[in-house]
Amino acid sequence: MISQKSIQEVLDTAKVEDVVQDYVSLKRRGSNLIGLCPFHSEKTPSFSVSPSKNIYKCFGCGEGGGAVQFLMAHDHMSFPDAIRQLAKRYGIELDETKPSVEQIQEQQRQDSLFIVNQFALDYYQDQLFNTDRGKSVGLSYFKNRGFTEETIRKFGLGYAPPGKDVFVQEALKKGYDKELLRELGLMSKYDSDFFRDRVIFTIRNLSGKVIAFAGRIMQKDAKAPKYINSPETEIYHKSDVLYGAHFAKAPIRKADECILVEGYTDVISLHQAGIENVVASSGTSLTQGQIRLIKRNTQNIKILYDGDAAGIKAALRGLDLVLEQDMNVKVVLLPEGEDPDSYLQSVGPKAFKEYIDQQARDFILFKTELLLDDAEHDPIKRSEHIQDIMASVARIPDPVKRSVYVRELSRLTEMDEQVITNGINKILGQQLRQRQREQERQKMRKAREQQQEAPFPTTGDEPARAPVTEEPPTTESASSKDVYQEKEVIRILIESGSEWYIEEEQQSVASFILANIEDVLDDFQHETYQAIAREYLERLTAKEPTNTQYWLNHPKYAKLATDLISFPHDYSENWEKRWDVFLNQKDPEQNYRKDSEMAVKRLKMKKIKRKMEEVRTLIKDLSVKNDEAVLDYMQLFQHLKQMHDDIAGEFGSVVL
């Protein structure tokens, strides 16, 4: 178990922008950073990171929190694992008590798949470097490809020896579970090694953890497939993985471009040559999951193809998905008979980079010329190809970009622009109707599932997610509630409660607010806001430190705290820099003293007004009965009204 002191040290040290930018390409907008949300597909950035508040927030899907919550949500980590990863990142030594046997078993079960894969990697690398056959077959193969030992170790290259169950026996000897070995595809259903006499390529997730392997056969005349891959598992979904992405994400953001190749060795060769913004689709057409991975870091993608025309035509069909994401796609055709690895070895890194920069061509124009050349003088084939090209253009969401392509298509195909425009509009209409039908089907499917779904208790095995706090239902109408004023008070407590209200008197914003609302705390309409205020009051009384990070990492209120202090718009510095327009008060985030005073007054004014309505109703009921107590209530009403008017006067409000 990690000590609370260590946890707090990590929370105080971790910067959310450091963590998020490992996964998302961020651009500065005012005091915040924005990018495309990694938790849902979007074309316009709605994902915001606030370095000053140390939080992230997506105003599209609602995800939000701090550095810990980001790792929990994105990498499906538990809270302790997220703390450990951040501690490792910032060089913080954690104070951990020795866990119990049960806790060890539970942790091992959670990490078991990664642990077994790491063992397999260590085993394959040991075979590569420390056995005669590994060195003569595997290591010589990699060195003949020009890979240095540093590169071999960095990318986790290895060698699986021949023999029926050499690896399996070693794994069982070390105490690894048979079922886990089978689940990861390291052991076949017949208890034999899955990878035999093959060089091994290690596949990692974005965090660098080993999730799968690929094995290349060494026998030239073998009838077995050249490459075999680990099966899909709980931690490995091939359609969501790009080989080399762990090493390439930062270089991609720096270059603002992703180079896409086909094979493992292409990635490794280019990376070793200093071209590090490169990933591989591992021989498959790009999937939506892989495209989202690239788009998190850049809008620009450059795809390298060898000279095989048939292979290029097949690959081009999958690129319409990239166009749908409004990405800029360029294609580079390598000289005939060359792949990225071989051409790099042939001409060297400098000439290779110059070639791919000079030969990069726009995808739509490249596809148009390729298909028109293929059609030659066949009018039917030409018509089919033009329809195919128009369908690709129709995928582009930006109408301005589409219109530019229409003009280019008109020039290349010698067709009237209006004819092409009409054809694209027809396709767009068909796509719209198809999407509408699909949305209706999804709504009906969801409605059926909700009707059939019965509540089941959770097992505790679900991936850890950032806590979600919903507003409790209430029988009162929204207009009759004082929720807005209560919400504003709680927002200030969470965001600025630990700041000094009067520094000379050592009075914090929280102590000022809570002292002034304690008499109306029982009248809070929102149960969650009331609970937060009471918890803050208890901690204040006990002199326990309670800052913003406490609430952002609260097991129950973390999500709500993030939502309360996140805003889609910020005060722009351009008012002062460009137009000499200055605020007549402190910056919005530094104006907590005035905000505190105003929030308390508005809340008390609202509570007094509510109490006046209750007294007014009592007076009306008692008047019907001629009750003598009516006079006392009338005096109380006048007293409340005077309090209300006094506060209103401080606002400069007109009281009717």
C-alpha cells in the first residue's frame, strides 16, 4: 500500500500537460492547451488542458480530471498503478508498505498478462544474445539488416528457438500459468510453443508495455506463413495498434507529420536512421482505431509504397477512412523493387528523406492519375474509376477542400465541374441517408437493450475509471431550487478555498465562506453540494490541508470537481496585447475574494427569499384560521425582508 504522504507528493508534482502530451497533440490557445479528444472521435478540438488548474476537460464527451485520472481513463489503470507510473516519471521514491498475500495475488492477476509477456520478451532476447543458434540465426539476420545492438534491444527483437515446447517448459518451470500462456498465444492448444525457429518482433502499447509478438520464419523453403502474430487478447486489439507508436508519438508531434510504412523492419530501419516519426500498420489496411492514434498527434500523414501497382490499388481503398477524419494525406511511390528498408540502405538517410519529401503527392490526385492510367481507353472502366474517385472526395468533410478537388478532377478527367459536383452531391445525399438510418437502428437497438437490461452487481474486475458523480434527483422543479447559488459557492471552495482571503489574519477563502454559510447549510437543496461543504468544514475544523488537488483526486467527487472548475472559454490576453483593453479588476482566476463575497451574499439572499416564501404561506394559512400567531410570523417576515433588502442594496439591486 502506498503511503498518503507519497501519494500527495506525486499529486503535487505531476503536471497534467506533461502526461497528456504523450498521447495528444496539443496547441496553445490563450492560457490553455487544446487538442483532439483521445476518448471519442471528433474533428474539431474540444479537449482542453489547463496547466494553471492542472486538469484536462473534454467539452464534447465530458471526460476530465488530473494526471492520475487521465492515466486511469486512457490506459485503464488502477489508481495505485497510475501513482506508480507518475512516480517513476518524476523520479519520486514511493513509501509503500508490504502488501498482504491476498493483495499480491490480486495485483498479480491484474498485471498477469503484461508480466507473462515481459517474461517472454526477456526469454526471446536471452536466446538471441546468449545462445549459439540465436546468435548464428537470429542475431546475424538482424545485423545483416543493419540493426545495431542498441536498436535491437530498444525494439525488443529476439529469437524463438526450434523445438516443440522449449519456451513452454521454461515458462512452467518459472511458475507461469498454463492458461495465461494459452490466452496470450504463447502456447498452442496442444501445449507446444507457438513461436518456433523465428525471429521475434515485440509489439507494445502507447505506454511501452509488451502486448503481443510477431514471428518471422527463418527457413527459406518452408510452407509455413512468413509471419505469424499473437492472437487478439484482452490487452491486444490489432486494429487499435500501430507498430512503433510508443517510440514515434513525440517525434510525430514535433515533425507534425506521421510517416506510415508496412513492415516492422521498415519502422526499425527508419528510426535507427534518425527518421523517428514513423509507424507501421503491420500489413493491414488502416482501421479507424489506428487513424485515431495518428490524428491525436498530427493531421498530416505520409504513406510510403513500394512499386507494386496491384498492392497500391488495394491499399488505396482503405484510405477513404483517413479522408473522413479531415486529415491531409500524401503518398510516396518508391522506386520499383524497393521497400523503405531496402531503399534507405541503398541511398542513405539524407537522400532517402529528400526523396520522400520531393516525391510526396496528394492522395486524391495520385489516386486519380493511377486509376485513369489503368482505365486507358476503356470508357466503362474509366467511368467506374471516376465514380470511385468522386466517392473519395465526398468523404472529405471540409466543403472548401472538396471544391478545390472538384476543380482538379475536372482538369484531370476533362469533365465539366458541375457534372462532378452533382455526382459528389448525390453521393453525399446517399451517405447522409445511410447515417440517418444507422442512427435510427442504433436508437431502436439501445431502447430494446434498456428494456431487457436488468441491474447486475459489479464484480470489481472492471477497468478502473475516473469516478463519476451525478446530481441526485429531486422532486422539486429546477426553477424552485437554489442549485445555481449553491454550485457557485462549492466551485469557489474547490478552486480557491485554500487561498488567503485575508493573509494578515491567516483567514482562508474556505474559512470565510463556511463561516458565513454555516447557518444555511441545512437548507441546501443539492445533497452533493451540501456533503462537499460539510466535508470541507470538517477538514477545516480538524486543520487538515484541503486544496484543489484534494478534490480533483477525491474518490467520490473527482469528476464533479473537474466539471465545476472547467470552462470552455478563457479570458484572452489579446485584449491587452492588441487592443489595450484592460480589466478593471483582477484576472478572473485571481478574483476569488470578490467572488467569495458575492457568492455568499447571493446564496444567503436566495435562502432568505425561500424562507420568506415559507413564512408568507404560513401567514396565509393562519389568517384563514384567525390564529393569533400570525402577528409573530408577520414580524418575522418583516425581519427577513429587511435582511433581504440590505443584501440587495449591497448589490445595488432595485427592490420592488
